[in-house]
Amino acid sequence: MFLHSGKEIAEKIQFLIDGAGNAPVRLAVAFWGRGANYELRGTSQIICDVESGACDPTVIRGLRDHHGFTVLKLSKLHAKVVIGSGGAVVSSANMSTNGLGSKIDSASGTFEAGIYVPAEHPDYIGIVKWFEHVWGIASKISNQDLEKAQEKWNLRNREVYTGGPSELACLTTTIDPYSLLDRKIEADHRIRSVKQDLLARFKEVLPNVDQHRLGKIASWACHLILNRAGVVLDYSAGVKEAPGQATDQWIVKRFGRQKKVETAASVERLLEFISRDPFFLPEVRCAANQVLSVRPWKEGDFPKDKS
């Protein structure tokens, strides 16, 4: 069976996990990131390329320390193979939000494809034998391995937002707006709200800001990020105002005269957090850094309206 997208790949992987029972799920997937749409449980055998710098060490450490999971490393592994008792998935997708989507939004950030091979198909045995071979030559992951992986991971993510070739890649990469924001504009809001899981992370950055105000600030910050990536969303109609595009200028006007300094400082803190947090995709971090370099709130003509 051909799998046309990251969503379909994620669904089949979850199908294999759910149907495994007491049998181990075996995963030879090179790169692992946060937020992938899967729920491993029971026993699992996992192989990754932790030395590449493209695996999130926090994720690998969590998998390694999980009871019932055995996690090994294999340098130069590039395969993405998941095997359950009912079949196998061979695909292009890494175990990450970018490859498989998230539990909240099933849209992945890349074009993926793969195949599902049921256990009764002759190729299934060949896939299992291949896994047994790479499992046999893989090795354990030590704390020192994770420390080195963390250094590489930090360097890789630092390069994303400090300029150079990565900056150009950021400018040419489209960000899925619904990985940050809800699809609908609620009746009592002017623009799309930030997803609840992100709002919880932002609460840790601005713990003294009340929830309603935090929602506005977070939404403004995320819309500014999308604008830098060329994804300008619309806003809903308000009093004496027709609906239109949530441009930088429109967003900054929402800050209001009374709280413009406080609001700008809060938006800046969120953007700085996003630009450094590996939880977010590289293109999101890069765009956040670009907003910080422009700081459109310093250019705006703040009206007398209160936000």
C-alpha cells in the first residue's frame, strides 16, 4: 500500500503500535524530534543516528530511560523503517513533527511518502531480516554520547538563527501557520488564537501575565513570525473596520497606546524564547529571529485605542 503523506505514514505507524500487543515494535529511524504523532508503549527496539546532530537529545534520552525500550545508535543510519507484528512501514519520514505532523495538527511540514507492507507479504520477512542485521551492528547510547549529541544539536540550532546560509534557507521555507495557530477565528477574537500546547509553554516565559492578555501577546508574536515567512493571514471584521490582512502594521496598532511598551517587551521575550527553543522547527526559529532584527513595533504609529 502506497502512503501519500506524513499523515498517512503516521496513521500506519500508530496502527502497527496499537496492534503489536506484547510483541516489540522495532524502529530504525535516523532522526527523532519532538511532537511526532506516535504513542510508543510496551516494549520497543529503536535504532537512531544520535551522533548526526539531527536527533533531539532530550527525546533520545527520554526513550532510552523509558522502561521496556532499548535504544541503540548506528552512525550514518538514514533509513526510516517501523516494524510491528502486523506489518511494516518503510518511508521517507523521520520521527518528528516536521515529518509526521503532531497530535494536535496532522499536517506535516514536508512532503513525505512511503509504503505499508503487511506481515503476510513476502517482503515483510526481508524487512525483518534487514532490521535484525542493523540491530546486530548497532551499539548502546552512553551518557557521553548524549552530551556530545547535545553539543552538536545546540550548534546546529544556533546556526539556524545567527545568519549565514541557513538564513537564506529560512527565507525560502514556508511555515505551516496551523502548526502555531488555530484554524478558526473565535467570535470574541480578532485574529487566530495560539494553540493550547504552545500557550502553556509561553506561560512559563511570561508567568505574571494573565491568561487572556497572554493569549493576545502570543497570537501577535506568532502572526509576526508568519509575516516574516511571507504567510500573512486575515483578521475578522471589527467595529468600523472591515476584515483584512494581519500585517505587521495592523498587529502593532493592536498593542494600544497605554500598554505599548509593556506589550512590545512581552512580545520580544516570546520571540527570543521561540528563536532559541529546539521545540520549534528551524524555519520558525529563524523567522522569529528576523522579527527581532526588524522590531516593527518601534516603527508603528500607536493609536489611542486600548487593547
